[in-house]
Amino acid sequence: MRTEQLEYIAAVTRLGSLRRAAEELRLSQPALSETVRNLERELGVDLLERKRSGATMSASGRELLPHIASVLEAVDRLRAAAGEQHRISRTVRVGTVNAATVPLLLPAVREFREARPVTQVEVVGARQAEIHRLLLEGGFDLGLVNHLEGDDPPADLDSTVLLSGRPVVCVRPDSPLASRAKVGVEDLLGVPLIGMRAGYVMHRYVHRLLAGRGPVFAYSADGAEMGKLMVAEGLGATVLPDFSVAGDPLERAGVLTYRPLAEEAPRVLLTLRGRRAEAVPRAEAVRDLHDVFVRVAGRLGAPRPAPGDG
């Protein structure tokens, strides 16, 4: 067994595809596939489930995943002790439904990289269901997802609440809605509405808020980042958690603002999720990044209230 074989299987697991792993590792796909099969023969288990849609860890592979991660971490520590700094250490992969949580995400990644300069952080936008699937399969190490207060969290994942806020209406400062202290459902029905696509918590929340009333959404956005850009371009209004708008570069630049909803709304929780520690022990770098997210969230606290709130 060679260290490279374990690095290759880790890359396939992370990227979910032999082809993408081969491209990243600068190997031919047949050579990578044969290397993985040799490791499977040596261990006597099928590590991967190979499908047309890609390669994912098998049940046996998931059981061995923490041991593979431990070996690779030990190799990294050995290389660091020997002064080998030209190789980049493990990549920590974070899935997020809301890459627009700039006040939390960017400071956390910056602080983590200052402490671990040879560890890469890859941030990948995805829908919540895909984030959960890839967390369980080993494709993501951590996931940032929104969660409505009162909903049950997934039993097979660990969840840590980072931020808690309320849904608000995100508009341009020159929008008629920006002159209101609070925005009601009837107000929303009178403007083009930018909705999140199905699979996002805010998609479900807004449909619940409107209760079947009103126009078809004028636009549909794949995540908060695109939604805010569309608002900034004057295409309409959108409903997002306040912590997604407060402190965003567009809001700081005066291009966006936000107003509270007149209707009582459940809290939206920004939650950090990962595989259950007792099922798959977390790698040291993943534990460190988890702790950094918690620290940065603690410093941020609650977003400042929207004008007119309270």
C-alpha cells in the first residue's frame, strides 16, 4: 500500500468523480481507476460505488474513511516535521447553500488559513439536500445550511447553530418598499419578487408566507448571492435571513437595504453540519475550521436590526 493510493481515493471521494479526480491529480483516468482497483484488491473491499453519475464511497469505504484520513494526516505531520513545505496539505471542503454569508464565511476562512497556511479551503455552493448527501458520503467535510426554527434537524448529522435571525425583505434603497417601516404580504404582492429555487429553505418559507396568494415569481435565483445581485440591478425584491444581508458588501456600499416583515416570522438558523463524530472522527483540520466558524459567529452575534424593526 502506498500513500499515493490513499490520496487518490480521498480525491475521488471528495470530487465524486474519477474523471474530475484524474484531472486534479494530472493522471489519466484509466491509470487512476487501476490504482484504486489495486488498493481495493489489496484491502479486499470495494471502496467505491461506480455509477454513470459518478463515483461515491461504498458502505465499506465509509467505514474505512476515518482511517484513511488519519493516515494522511499523520503523513502531513511527518512532512511538516521534516520541513517539506512545497506540498499542500489536505483540502477541507465546505458546502454552502449561502455563499453570500460574507460576514461569517470570509473572516472564518481567513482566520483558518492564517493558522494553517498549507491547508486549502474549497467552498462549494449546493442545495441543502446535496450538501447532506455529500456530507454523509465524504464529499464535503462541513456544510453551511439554513434551518427554520421548529423543523427537525437531520438525525444522521451533527448540527451547530452559528447565527440566528429573522426573514427580511431585501430591496434597493430607492425602492418604494424601502420607505416603509415594515413590509407586509400585500406589499410583496405589488412588486416583482425574486424567489429562491426549490430546495432552499427560503423558497419554502416564502411560499408558506404567501399562502398561495399573489403572482408567479418574476424571477428565480439559485441561492442568495444571485438573488441579491438581481435586487441590486433593480429587478425586484427578495426575502432572505437578515444575517445574509447585514454586512454584505452590497449593503455596505449602499446598493441594498432591508426591512422587517410585518407578519410574525420564525427564526432562521444558520447551521454548521458535519458527519456525526462518533460515526466518523473528524480530521484535525476539519475540527479546527469548525471551531473557527463557532468563534467568528460568536463575535458577530446577532445582525443589527433592520430599520423599522422593533
